Amino acid sequence: MRYPVIEVQGLVNRFGSQVVHDGLDMEVRQDEVFGIVGGSGSGKSVLLRSILGLQHPAAGTVRIEGQDITRLSEQQLRPIKARYGVAFQSGALYSGLTVLQNVQLPMMEYLQLESTVRDELALLKIRLVGLPADAAGKYPAQLSGGMVKRAAVARALALDPALLFLDEPTSGLDPVSATAFDDLVLFLQKELRLTIVMITHDLDSIFRTCNRVGVIVNRRMESDTVERIVDNPNPWIREYFHGERARGARIAAGAAVAAGAAGAAGAAGAAGAAGAVDGSRGGDGA
């Protein structure tokens, strides 16, 4: 059983008389991709801010790796914040800094490194997210939308976190770029053993990348696996996951899984054939 990396219990957020969350519960498990969805104004961003320690809730607890951050001072939060990375929707890169310099910012704040070592580590993160080496010297205005989002992820990975937050990562991207970003998410999760929390409206991303989904409805959250959440009886959830766009996304995700399985089977068959040829050659040599 994978232990909870994030536990939110009884969360209440309000602004004046407006109640955004009223007893919201959420659990994110180790090594999973957890998607957060909800209608406009449902409080997805407020929830994220509460988890990141940027919004103090009116009530409830928010635990990251067992520590209730609602009871910690800013100084006590500092080491916890170093263990997670955040890529915001617009990238939030500093326009006056190059990509390399943006990626180095968390390193400069938390690590005592020589400049040459910092340059090497930052370049490693830039290449890890699929950007070319020459992107390091460019400014955000010189990058495409997809490249900005990848640069933001590179900065989020600067301190080798185990937990990664993505805020609308495919928003504003064309379908090809969005699919490529989904592939990046899956690659990073597998290779770095990341736990990923992703706020998204992108149904294709949900079906392709998420293990479980939490839907904010009626100021609370309904959570389940992607396969089971679609059968939740809540009217808003049924409308969200059974509309025409959702059906297309599910079909596309199923086709992608089938293609991946076929590719894996083909690769295994080719490897077996190659092994048989090598074995026959070894026999002849003997």
C-alpha cells in the first residue's frame, strides 16, 4: 500500500461570506499522478495555494509527508517547500533572466554551489525536460508556449523534489504539443519516481496520465481511479466525463494504450528473435 504523500482533511476556505471549500478531504499517494478537476470557481487554485502553504485555511489540516503545514511558521515551512516543485500555468518565468538563470534560482536560494556546478546542474534539468541545450541562453520571450512550460518544469525540478505540482500544464498548447507534454509527464514520473499533482481541464491528459482523479463539487472532493470516477452518480461529474469531448478523449486514450501494448509486444518479439539468432550463432561458434 502506497503511503499518502499529501493528506487534506476537513479543509474550509472562505472569503468573507463566500465559502469555497467546506470540509474537503483529499489524499495523494506515493508515485501516482493525481489529477484535480472542477468547474470554474470551484476552488482548484485556492486548494493548490492551501497545499503549498500560500493560503491559510479557515479550518482543517494539510499534511505533506505527515507534517501539518497549517501549524508551521514560514521558517518551519522552508525545508518542506524545498522538497516539492511547482510549475505554474503561465510558467511564471522571470522575463529578465535566461532559462538557465531561471532554473538556477531555487539552487541559489537553497544550495551552496559553485557557479560552474550550478551551471551544469541547471543544464542537466533543461535537457531532462526535452529542451535543446541552446535554450539555456534564451529569454522567455524567445520561447514558444510549449518551451516555456518545459522550462518551468525544469525549474520545478531544480532541487530534485519527490513531489511535483503542475497547474494547467497543457493549457494553451496545440494538440501535438499537449500530447508531447503528457509524454513528458509520464517519462518524468517513471524515471524520477515522482508523485505528481496536476490541476487540469484537459480530458486527454486526464485519461492518458492520471492514476486517480479528485473532482471538486459542492465545495468538497470526490476521488477515485480514472476508470471508476466516470461512473460516479454526481450529475456534474457524469456530465463532465460522459460528454462528447470526454468520449473522444477516452477513445483516444484507449487507442494510445493499445498502441503502446502492441509496440511493447513487437519489441519483445524482436528481442526474442534476436536472442534466438545470437544463440544459433553461439552454437555454430562452439
